[in-house]
Amino acid sequence: MSADRDYSIPPVLQRSRDGTQLATFGAGCFWSVELVFQRKNGVLQTQVGFTGGREGATTYKEVCDGATNHAEVVRLEYDPEVVSYSDLLTIFWNKHNPTQGSRQGGDVGTQYRSAIFYHSDEQQSLAEASKAERQKKYDVPITTEIVPAGIFHAAEAYHQKYLENGGQCASKGCTDNILCYGY
């Protein structure tokens, strides 16, 4: 690691500001999931991290080792006057294959599972309805978990806005292909 890079864990986005809401999604590697939400009008900020595993602070290495059962997620703060939770769910479903269990493409492990971590009863209801509607498009069961948002652990600073920092467009409305792992 370079001495001039900050690899510390950033402060955690735990609460929304007045009039805004939080949403948390796991859909494979959090880098590309974060970028697709960064591009959406009404998403005010994003943060990648881990949730849904055993209690206690965790690191990327511990999650990748498989011992914590955390999912890689993006937590976002959004303005519901600009983008609805239903719109965010559509982005979530369109971003990944929700029938693959503990994997997305070549990424394999429980940390890559498909999950919606809801922050309110309304989010839970909308998530369950959208899952039932999305299931109609598949011949195999959707494996997406819909569970309460729990303790969120921010990933180390170098993971935050990783693809944007690598030169990919994060501008609102951008439709450039998202490249992860060079493809």
C-alpha cells in the first residue's frame, strides 16, 4: 500500500437528513452497484460497505474470507421528491441477475448475494411487491433476500467511489457502460 493513500474506514452514513431517506442494496460487487446509483438524479450520496452478517466491526478482507456472512452493499441517501424508492428498486433489479444465489457472474461467495435491506415498513412492502412482479420474468426462483437494514459497516476508503476514482463517469444521467475488472 502506498503511504500517501488513505486506506482508513470512512465515517458511516447511518442517518438521512430531513426530507431524505436511506436505501441499501446488495447486487454483487459493490463498485458497479454504487456507480449505477451515483448516476441517478435524486441520489444525494452513496457509500459502499457491508451488512447482513455477524455483529462487530468488519473489514473487506474478513468479508472476502467468508467468515462474517456480510453482503457487499451500497447504502444511499436519496430525495424521494426527485426519485422514488420504486425507481431505485427498478435500477436494482436491472443491475444484476437476482437468480444466481451467492454470486454475480464470476464473483462467487455469500458477500455477492442479492439483497434488499429495507429501512421502513413501506420499503419492505414495495420491495416484496417488486420482487413478486420481477419473478414473472424468470423461470427459476429469485434468490434475493428482503431483510431489515441492520448495522452498516463502511468499506475502507479506497473502495468508496472506486470506479469513479478510476475514471468512469458518475455524472447524473450518464449512460456510459459500467466497466468492472476491465470489461
